[in-house]
Amino acid sequence: MKIYFLRHAKTDSNTQNRWQGRGDLDLSNEGMEQLKQLAKQNYFFDVIFTSPTKRTLKTACVFKNSNNFIICDGRILERDFGNLESKEVQEGEKEILSNWVLNTDLNQNVEKIQDMYYLRIKPFLLELKSEYNDSNKKILIVSHSWVGRLISFFSSKETKKELIAEAPINAHIYEYEI
């Protein structure tokens, strides 16, 4: 089964290199321009799943038409960054937080990668696979950086945890085989 993943268009926090997890941020001017570029692409999706944030919903609406529908699913919310939320990212923090083995939270109440993967992302993807595996439907998931990293990890035939360190680009569509 093929799915498509789209990280939401940019927010001011993306540009300012700030942690943005569960905060319901809107798109920046640059993000709105990215939506215009996405709208020019010739994609059609039968079903669109999105996290219930402004930034993902606005991004998902670019591909909404009379023949498809959008489903909000809280399991594909961004990682909870706890006390780091909206703070500037310090040097080395992203690398530390992407280490599956260490799985640290910097003592800031950050959601653990393993918890996010096993409790939210993997069950969501297994449900998609169960429900849509025999169909020819084109499925788009509009979500966030860490969700995209874990979808990449789930769909990879490699077992390398380093896949998680690679952040998807805002407003870029990725294709995965599940």
C-alpha cells in the first residue's frame, strides 16, 4: 500500500528554530506562499488524514475537493515537547531527542520517541494498512516533523534508528510503501 506524507507548510516557529509540538500555531507568510505552490501540483487523494492543528488543517485543505474527505486524528499530533515548547532550539538538542537508544527527554517532560511510535504512530499505520490495503485509494497524511520521521522508520526495510534524525521538509510530499 502506498501512502503520501506531507509535513505542514511553515510557521513562524519553523523559521525561528523554536520547538513547536502541540501548540496550535498558524502558518507564516512563507507558509501561505508554500500552500500556493502546493495547489499548483497535480495531486489527487481519496482520503486525507490530518492532525487537528491549524497548520495541518490549512495545509490539508489544499487537496480537499468534492470527491474526497479529511479525517482529523489525534494520534498524528506532533510530539509533545513539554517544557521545551516554543523555546529556541539549543545546539545539540535535536540530535539528543532523535536518539532512539538514549531516548532522553532532556528532563523537560518531552514525549519519548518509543512511546510516540508504539502508542500512536504504529497503531495508526497498522489501522490504515488493515483498512485500505486492498484498495487503490490514494491516502495523504498531513502532519508534523516527528510523525514524518516515524512513518519513514515504519515503512523502511532498514532497521537503522538514524532514519529518525532526518526531518521531512515543510510543504514537501513524500511517498512511502507500507
